[in-house]
Amino acid sequence: MYKMQCGLSVVLFVTCVCLVTAVTYGQQAHKNSHVFRVFDKKEFVFRGRVEKVDADAKTVVVTNDNIRGWRSSMTASYTVNNPEVLRDLMPGDPVRAKVYEGDFKVLYDLEVVPPEDTPAFFPRK
């Protein structure tokens, strides 16, 4: 009888440890999920013109075109996810980036784009 009670106690103890571990792990995974949460949201194409670049602060001031469903046309300061692009930006440059629903502060994959009225030249063969 004593062996049976010890065996049940061990099984009960191991079960409790497994449950506590699973709950703790689930809470930690939820806390760390904010890093990827932005990419679960709707993506928009951001187009605008650079007004000011602050490479030290890793920010850029851009006047953006109207983005239906995200934001009206306005001039605002943004951080960028790839700060190395700020080295090549100049005021007046037309830019394109990705933005995500609810995230009004960060421009993702910011790049300079040629003006739309620039003719494309193709080499002769």
C-alpha cells in the first residue's frame, strides 16, 4: 500500500511540474510575440518625398502621399528599420517603403525611387 501511495505521489508531482512549466513557457512566448506582431497586420505601400534626414537619430522627415486606409497625406518624422539607407538620402528624394496597420512610427525597407517622369533608357543590342 505504501509503494502505491509513493508512486501516485511521484506521478502527481511530475504532472504538476509539467503543467507549471507549460504555463510558464506559454507566458514567455506571449511576452516575446510583440516582435513579430507588426507583420500580422495589413501592409501598405508608403510613397513620399524626403524633407530632412537625421542619420544620428536614425530618423527621416517625409511628406507622404495619401495612403487610403492607413493615413492621410502629411509631413511627419519616422524611424527606419534599415538605418544604413539614411546615408544616401537627400532632401527632395522620392522614396517608397512598407508600413503596417497601426504602426505610425516606422518605415520598413525604405528606398529611393526614381521620379515617375524620368525616361527609361534601354541599351541597344
